[in-house]
Amino acid sequence: MSNEVESAQVNDATEVNQLSSSAAVESHAGSCDEEMPLLLLNDVVRSIPNHVVKALLSIGVCSRCVLRIFGTEDRIYCHPLLSQSMLRSIIEEVTGFKSEGSAQFCSVCLGILQFSYCNDKETMVKMESPNDMALTIAELVKKEGHQIDGFSLEVSVPQLIMENESSLLSAMRKRYESEPWFQERLLSKCVPVKDVLKFAITKPLETLLDVKSSSAGCFRIRLTYTHKMASDNSVERNQGFKRRKIGKENGLHNVNDESVISNKVCSDYSTNETISVTGSSSNILQDQEPYEHLRIPIDKVSEPCHLVYLCYRTHIYLCGRYLKYSRNVSQTRWIIDEERMGEASVEEIIGSNILPMCRGDNYKFHAAGREDIDVRMLGSGRPFLLEIHNARQVPSEETVNEIESKINGLENKLVGVKNLKVVGSQGWTLMREGEAEKQKQYCALVWISRPLEDEDVQSISLLNDMQILQKTPIRVLHRRSPLEREKIIHWMKIERIAGSSQYFLLHLCTQAGTYIKEFVHGDLGRTQPSVGSILGCRAEILRLDVTDVKMDSF
Amino acid sequence: MVDQTHKPEETAVPNNLQQHHKQDEEHHQQQQSVRENAEYEDKELHKLLVPDITLLPLTPPSAVESNFASYFAPDFMNPGNDQYIYRHPNGLCVVGLASTHSAFKDKVGVSAVDFNVGKSDRSGMKVTGKRKKNAQHFESNTALCKVCTNDASYIIRCCVKGSLLEVNERLIKQPELLNSSADREGYIAIIMPKPADWHKVKASLLSLEEFKKLRALC
């Protein structure tokens, strides 16, 4: 075959390709219900120079990678029903390439686009087509019992593939840039492995799962490929590259020689087409390359990648307000030396009732502030956010209302819930927004060491936005910084209790972060002023209730 | 043409008015029920807040009694040097003068308190952070301060080995706090002992009951 004939063939093929590609874009809508457009595939293969295809195949590049490197627009190589064997036989038919022995794993994509991998049971899996792979994934989703209305596909591949690809592309560029067909087909059209995989299996997945895919899906299907070679060799290879670089700089003489050699070989090559077409093309590719480090990625790959499938829903959130009626229930699980403090926790009561309704794996409880175990949370309730991990289903409004009634109807009446609803990730912003302006309202049962006078009631009610200085209370001083904190008591009101002269109810509204108990008894004089110091006597607090957490957004 | 377009409007006006009235009433009723709900909720809340007076003790336990375990070191290093240690469940110890201390035998009582004893002024140290950086480590016999009456002065010591977190600086300007409430606002210092050090000293301390017996207090 002479040079001229070869170029003519290539030109013809390109023309044909241009004609058919526009048609292909329309017909190949990507539906796997359509029949495989085999004619189109034929055309596509013919549009790539034969000797290039054979050169790539002989160094272990898989058929799909060959096609994607040339980035044909119709992406026929992504068709879900296109099986390995079909693709291979068409390529061999068109180019006359004879594959040697058993199928290897692609030296560029490490077998990923051959749908071969090692699964978590360490078994080798070889899928025939993208559709088969999609079937396996769909089965996993159904097995988990996920109820979804969409999905987002994420693929992670070893870095090694990018390195292999760029080495191969630069080698190809060097080798073929002088050839006539090269100007038309720039190697920048190479389609990444990830995109090919995603495009191939997304449509069949949509059909099998009966939902649409989107990049912003809440349900994630993640395929993570790893390869033994990837972690071991990358460091070595980099070092090799460095060594090579230094060698070149030192020996100017050598560089000149090498470049002279390469030019010579190139021009020789273009006239000796017959030699290149047969199996020895790989040797020539490697030998005339001055960059010897490129040889390593072109090595045969004996093992495929290890694939881990993961499908999960991103966190869902439920928000609401909780009430705590008991003085023996902590807000969150509290365990000291394997013993639980209190008889239950708000977190567990709410979480354990919601998690099963979402069929989730785990929950995390977040509240806007907290109260002591012996302090009740009454009135409007305290805003909270419950994060549910990997929920198999998102509860409907009806279900949420049922959960709320169930919790409020529990026999022991320890905890109550209000305004429970599913909320998006904006739940976080809502919580944070409210925190800054938070004012809290309390009711304390106070005893003083002398009878209460009317003047006391008066003077207390007149104190508005009073500033107090609190040293870190002794009861938390072991775990908090010793600081003096300024706090504001917005207003106070004394409510007399019938039948008692020394007990009364103190209603007060304070800035967030105020220690109320210490404000009443003075904490050995470390909170100034205190209720005791204001009234000029000893004051003790018997019990405390939170009556309002002001937060509009909840 | 103009007349025809007016006609429907004229007949429509009374209907609109009627609708408005209805809406107003509904709105009013809604507001009424919201208010009633709020009032009902307030009443329910109030029921929860008001205690049953019959269940309350005449004199409740003090904050110190409820939150600390009291220990006493009678005649610590010197006869008449009775000191208390209030230990919180979190391990912190508040030390001070017991009511039976010699300083209170004086009619006037304490007149001055000086923290500048030993090698440094105890009121000058700054302890920072959760890890309590810069806290000085003292032995149980390290001096905390000097308490003066008209006739005498007494050295008050730690009684327990540990890190000094805080001294009661208010005593400098208001030494009379010791006379009025040595057991509360007149505390001397807060010390953080290691659990092992606490166990060692605990054996040599008396409980409130034992102390009362020793000093023949009621």
C-alpha cells in the first residue's frame, strides 16, 4: 500500500463520517431500546486511520478507548447495548487486526471501559455491555429498598489513568503529527474515561430505576475504582521522570543526537508504511521515543481495577421544637463510667421514633442551645434539627404528623414535639440565624432568707436591660475557661405564691448564655449583681424552667 | 357603550361589600381563636409553673449544701486554724475559713486580707484557657494568704495539693466579707487537685458531722 492510496482512503472516510455524524446525533438519542446502529459503528471505525487503530490495539489499548481517544461526536462507543464482543469483531473486521491470545485489560483504562473489575468479594467480573453493568447497579439499589425520585451518578477512577492517557496522547502526537490526517483529528477531542462510563450507563439506569438522573440528585450512586498499580507505581514513575530530565539537561550533545534520530525515523516511517502496519509497530513506537518513561504505562495490565459500589441518600433533615417535661431527662445521651445519667434523653426519644420511619442508618441531633438535666423546657419549646443518614425513604407530611402525635402520646410524657416537618439543608441556616438574636425566658422558683416586701416586687420590675458580670460558674469551671462574661438581664417580674412569704416565682428574660442559677444564688459572690445582692439577703433557687426560646424562623 | 360597562359594576358593589364584611368577620374570628389558643396555652403553662406549696421545705438547702460535699481540716498546721474544703462533683475545691477559726474569736473580726505571701502575690496570677494554663501548683501546706485581725495575723493554707485556679480578690477591698459570710462570699480560693492527690488528703479530713462533734457545735 502506497502512501497516496492510504491518504485517499482516509479522506474518503472522513467525508463519509461527516455526513453520517449529523444523522447519528439525531437518531442516537441514547435510548437503549433502539437497535444498535451497526452501520454507524462501521463508519466510525473506518474514519480512523487503520494503522493507528492497529498500533493502539497492539500495545494493549482497548477498543472503546481507541474510539474515545478520537472523540467521535456520536459517542457510539457509549451505546448501552454495544457489547465487548460486538465492538471487537467490528474493529477487527474493518482493520484486519488479529488479536493475540486472551483478552488483556486495557493499558489505559485498566479494564474500566471493558466493564471488567474485581468486586468486593474479590471475584473477577466481566460484563459484556454497559446495560449489564447498569442491571447490577439497579439490583443493588432495589435490594437496599431505596425509594427515590432521581439519582446522581459519581465515578472515581485512579489517577494512573490520566497519567497513562496523557503519556499516550503525547506519544501519539509526536508520532503522527506529520501525517496528513492528523490536522483534522486533533487529539484534544479525547473523551475522558469517566464521561464515557457515565454516558454509557446513565440511560439504562434511568430506564431500570424509572427515574431521571441529575447532577444535583439527593440519591447518590458512587462507583469507586482503585488499582494496585496506581498506588505503588506513581511515585517510582515520577522519580524516573526526574532522572530522565536531569540527564537531558546535562548532555546537550545527547539531546541533539536524539532529536536528529527521531526526525530521521519519522521521515523513514512515513515511507515505510508496510512495516508499520504489521505487529512490529509497537516496537517502533517505543524505540524512536526519546522519552523512555512513556514505556511503563504502555505495559500490559494483568489485573483489572477493584470496584466498590456505593449507593446512598444524602442527609435529610427534620426540624421542629421540643419540650422537656421531666427533671430527670438530659438533652443528649449522657453516660459517665458506663452509667447513664438521667432516665432518658431528648435526643434518643426523638431520634429513635423518627429513624425507623425513614429507614435510615443513623441520626444526629442538633439543638439551638441546651438546658440542664434538671431544668424543664416548656412553653414554645426549643428548636432542633435531626439529621437522618441514608434514609431509604423520605417521610410524607402525613407520616411526619403521625410521628409527632406518637411522640406526644408516649405514656411516660417525658418529651413533647411541635411543628415537626421535613426541611432542606436550609435548616442549618435557620438554626444559625436565630442564635444571634436569641433571647430566652425563664421561670425560677426562688427562696429568700427574709419575707418578701412589696418594694422588692417593685424594684425588681423596674430593672430593665441590666448588665451583670458572671465569672465562669464553679460547676463548669473544670471544663471552661476562667473568664468574666457580661450578660444582660432584659426584664424581671416577681410573681407571689399564695401561702408563702419567702418563696416566689421569678420570671425573667435574659441574653443567650446567661447562667440563671448563678444569677439567683450569686455563686459565692462571683456573679455580680445577683438576685440576692439586689434584694440584700440570701437567695436560693429551687427549680428552673425555660419558658420561651425566641426564634422566629422555627 | 359607557353605560353598559357601568351597569355590571353598579350591581356588583353591594356584593363586594357583603364579601368584605364576611372576610372581616372570619378574620376577626380567626384572631379571636388564635388569642384564645395562646391564652389557653399560657394558662396550661402557668399550671405547670406554680409549685405545690405544701411540698416545699420551710428552709431549703443552700446552694453550697446542694452542690458541694463539705470537709473540714481542724487545727491545720496550727491550733485554731480551722478551715473548710467544699468539693464539687467535678473535682474543684473551694477553701475557706470555718466559723470556728481563731480569727473570729476577735470581737471586731478580720480587718485585712493579704494575698502577697510566700514567693508571689497570689492575686496577681492569670489562669487562662480550658487547660488552665499558668496555674501555679501548690502543696497542701503552701500559703494562700494572710488574714489579719487587730491583734494577730493568721496564715491560711491550701489544705489540698493542686493547681490554684482563683483567689477571692474581693477580700482585698472587702475583708469584712469574712466576718459576714466566711462560708460563702468570703471563700479564700478555688483549687483543682488531681484525683490521686484528693484521695490522699481526703482521709485526713472530717465530714460536717464529725467536725460538729469535735467542736461541740449544735
